[in-house]
Amino acid sequence: MASSADRNPPPFPASEEPEPELSDMADGDSDEGEDIFVRSFLLVWPAVGSESRSSAAHLSGAGTALNQASQKPANTCRKPLAPSPATACALSATFCFCLKPNLEEDEAKDSFDVDVAVTNPEKVGDGMNAYVAYKVSTRTSLPMFKSKAFTARRRFSDFLGLYEKLSAKQSLHGCIIPPPPEKSVVGMTKVKVGMDDPSSVEFVEKRRAALERYLQRIVSHPLLLQDPDVREFLERDDLPRAVNTQALSGAGFLKMITKASDAVSKMTIKMNESDTWFEDKFQEVDMEEQQLRKLHAVVDSLVNHRKELCMNTAVFAKSMAMLGNSEDNTALSRALSQLAEVEDKMEQLHQEQAGSDFFIFAELLADYIRLLGAVRGCFDQRVRAWQRWQEAQSTLQKKREAEAKLLWANKPDKLQQAKEEIAEWEAKVTQYERDFDRIGMTVRKEVLRFEKEKAKDFKSQIIKYLEAMLQSQQRLIKFWEAFLPEAKAIA
């Protein structure tokens, strides 16, 4: 039988640990909550021996392959049995059969009675030390919270600090962490200089809406809602000042170095992907991100053109009004003045439509561009877990070779230490393999959940966008219909 170091990672994750209850995770640290997504369809590779023969009997499609493998003599390391291709196919069919019902059950369980709103942005302080504080209002009937309705004041760095805390804990397990809106040094500088400037007001409103969507995605996630940092963020009156959230801080440079080293590791250590599902999904995510970026650039251009149309329409209306005032023909003068009023109303419509283009459509695309980056991050966590597992297997192989050399050299004084090191690394290999399996299962579940949420979000936002367009066009028709008699009355 091949050793654990010689086989590829199994195509479907396994877990041998008991699953924590949801109520336990609500009170404990969220680091132990990664099994919430692998509730009822965990598959366990049979171990060599009588246990493997008894467990293989439960898999009708793979029973023959496992029973034949279990009859082979086991080595002294007692490594887990690597599944044959026939076994993997049978388990794949079993997994696909069980996946949809469990996803439907989890979708029903993901409906949480938590309503979060971010409102009332206020400028605090003066000069370059000023910042904007937002009112975070929460209404819920969940018993994990202290009350049914509560509010707190949070600044932008607090939102970034929450993301950093969640990323440090949950992303290591393959969880997709919704990212907050990006920093804008130029926008905040304008706000610090003058809050009453129209561009500053627009920037603050954009950020407020983005922060609200960010929190809503967090509280709608079944695992993140259980995190104590999320509850503290929503409930606590005063939070400690978030650190390491500045773009030019030492932590920021450290993150850049970490990302660069991860990129180098991915290029130097190529993962032998045994499950084509992950490879296909990663390519889909990569392609979708490229298309969304192109579409977002086009919609951004549409918003800018719509704003330019607003300004030109306002100039046109003003010029038309001046022409009507200078006209001697009474009927023509009145018609021109009425046309100027219609153009004023059209300017307002164009402005509202530009807002719909941005807040309904462009921001949706921007959110999902960032979310797809988070999806890529959970795939990267799975690759890191695989690399850690492979490095442990390589170290274990070196320890065994060192033990063999000690046996040949007849050095019994060092042999016991070598055996202890081998036992230690065998335990690490088993643990890292288990971590890789668990992360793979979580990533699979998270991606499927992400796709469902994306379809729901796009459907609701597109319907809202079309309704806004329809209402705008209906109002436009009424304006022109009201003006038509004035135009016909020109003599």
C-alpha cells in the first residue's frame, strides 16, 4: 500500500472530528466554528483493518474497491487508506446526491431575523484629525443579543477593524469574508476640508450605503453572525480604536509582503489538483471577475455621461428661458418658457437616473468585484493548507530516512528521539490532511452559497433598476404630453 506521502489529496474532504452544535459556537470563540458548513454530509475514508471492512459495506458503489484494499497487509505507520478511482467516483456520486438536500436545509437555516442599517453620518472634530461617525442601528429577535433594538456610533476604521478580525479567524478555514468598501484618501481629504461641499456629501453617502451593504452581508452569513466580534461591533457602545488599518502603516506593508510571498509560493509549488470542481470554479471566478470589471467601467462611463447630460440640460433650459423672455410673439414666448420648464424637470430626471445607475447598478458590480476577490482568497487558503500538508509529508519522509540511517549506523541512543519525532510528524501530517479536507468542504459550501446569494442580489437590483427606469420614462412622457398643447397653440 502506498504511504500517505505518495498519494494525491483525496478528491472529497473527510473529517473524523465530532461536529460542534450551533448553540455551542454562539457562546464560544469563532475559531471552532468552521464545521458549521459540513453538517450532515461528511465522508470518512476507511482506515486499514477490520474497521475499513465494516465501513466499506455502507458504500454500495465503492464497497468492492475498499474491501479489496482492506485485505492488503497494513504497514506499521497505519496511514489512512487512499481511495481508488472507483471509490472516488462512487463517493462523488454519493456527495452530489446528498449536497442539494443539505443546501436546501441550510438555506432555510440561513434566514436570520437581523436588520442592520447605517445612517446619520456626522463629522467629528476639525481639520485633518476629523473623521465621520455613522449610526449603526440593529433590530433583531435572536436570543444571542442583549436586546431587540440597539444602536452604536462607528467610524470607518471600526468597520475595517471588524474585517481584519474576521479575516484573521474565519478566512483561515475557507470562509468568504465580505470585504468593506475601499479606502479613499482623496474623498476623506475633501470631507475633512469641507463637509458642505457637494462632492463631499456625495462621497459620504456612497460610503454610508457601501458600509450598510457590508454589514448586511456579514449578519446574513450563518457563521459570521455567531462571531463574538460581530456581536461586539453591533452592541458595544465604545470600541477600542482599530489599529493597523492605515494604508501606509507597517501592517499594510507586511500584508503586501505576505501577499507577494504567497504568490511566489503558488508559482514555485504547483498543486496537483485531484478535484476538477475546484479548478473549474476557480476559472469561472477568474473569468467572471474580468467581465465584471469591464462592465463596471462601462457603467461608470454611463454615470459620468448622465451627469454631463444633466449639466447640459440645465444650460439648455436656462438658454431657452432667456430666449422666451426676449421673444415678442406671446404664444411663442409662452411655449419657449414652458419648454424651459420641461427641460428643468428633465434635468432632475437625468440626475435621478444617474443616481439609479450608480447606487443600484454600479455599486452592485463594485461589491461583487470585491466579493470575487474574497472568493479567490478562500481558494488560496485551500492551496496553503495543501502546501502545509505536503511540506509536513516531506519532513516526515526525511525523518524516516534519518531513522533508517541511525539503524544502519547502530546508534540506539538517538533512535528513540528519532522515533518520537516521526510520531510527532505523523500526527502533524494527519492533522494537516484533516485541515485540508475540512477547508475544501467549507470552500465548496461557501462558493455554492455565494452563487445563490449573487443570483438573488442581481435579480432584486436589476428589477429595482428597471422599475426606476420605467418610472422615469413614464414621468418623461407626462411632461411632453403636457407641453404638446402649448406647442400646438403657437400661432
